[in-house]
Amino acid sequence: MKKRLAITLIAVLVLTLAACGGGGSGGSDSLSGTYVFESGDGSGIKLVFSRDGTLVTTFVWPDGEEHSLEGGYEIQGDGVIIITDPDGDASESEYSLDGSALTIDGITYTKK
């Protein structure tokens, strides 16, 4: 139960960090690809960034159940990303890309 709550809180964090990229220049070749955050219990989050600015976020529960949400993203200057959730709500987040490690607001994802 605690693990599911932790993943739910991470999901809420990702969605609240979401922002609108709909009217902007779209995605970025530097971020395009699949990034994964995995916890020790088999749960995690998968982010798929497309060059067209689409972002698909998939939450994986310990029992293998998955739930995906489609939004968007846009790079805004150096180290700032705007992520849009499925409802079109947007928020600005800090990010860094170091080799295959993508960190968004303190959560590090590994490129697959």
C-alpha cells in the first residue's frame, strides 16, 4: 500500500509539473526518446518524448498494471521545460540532461 501511494505521489508530481507546449515550437531532438524511473518493487514511470512535442507518461504499478497519459512538452531556454498534462494544464520545471540521465525537478530517469 505504501509503495502504491509513493508511486501515486510521484504521478501527481509529474502531472503538476506538466505545462503547455501546444502553441510553441514543440519538442527537442536532444530529449527525444524513452526515459525510465524504476523503484525497487517493480513500479516506475516511463517518459516517451517525441520530436513533435508529444510526451507520453506511463505509470507502472508493482503488479504490472500500467496507466498512460498523453500530453506535450516544450523546451524553454536553458534548463527549463514546459510540460502539458492531458487536460492542457501547463507548468514549468527545471531539467538537466547528462548523457543518458534526465533529471526533472529532482527525479532522475535513465534513457533506454
